[in-house]
Amino acid sequence: MEIWINPSCSKCRAAKADLDAAGVAYTERRYLDDPPSPAELTEVLARLGLEPWDIARPAESREAGITHPKDAEHREDWIRSLSGNPRAIQRPIITADDGSAYVARDPETVRQAIDRG
């Protein structure tokens, strides 16, 4: 299991605490320091079953100038932009060993990730 975090984010800290309390082994990725490549984002989006604009933080996206139309024609533009501006990506994102992935912003979603392991 891997969790993409921003250490200053309270939701990331809460998700890590839940993983720790459950005794789950995981790798922590500080994605602001180690941004996901476009290929990694594409893989995670497939696992999430989401589009890139679905995992974009609205304010941070606007600040970064990410204003592409939300359509298939601009999907790759979104992916490249998010990879180049990781602060605009929702957090935390948990990828489980079974291939599932979660934008784990609440305890219930973290629990789902823990259960899927």
C-alpha cells in the first residue's frame, strides 16, 4: 500500500494515523517532493476510475493556471499539468495492493482502503 501525502495536510495526517492504528504496512510518498509522472497519474486515475479534473483541487488548479476544458480532448493536458503542479492534486491518495485506489479524505474511505489492503 502507498499513500501520497502532504505532511502539512490534516487529512493526510489523519489518514496516516488510521493506517498506523490498523497496523497496515504502507509506503509514504511526499508527492510535492516526488511528483507523480504523467504515466503514474494515468495509472492511478485508472485505478480510481476518475478523470484528472476529478482529483484536481479547484483553488490550487486555478492558482497554477490549470484551466483546461474538462473533456476527453484535454485529458492529457490535465494529466501533464497536474504532474507539473502536484499541489493541485487532491490528497491523500491511497493505492492498495489489490489494485484499488482511493482519494482518502475521510475516515470511511481510509477504512475501505485498509479493508482492501
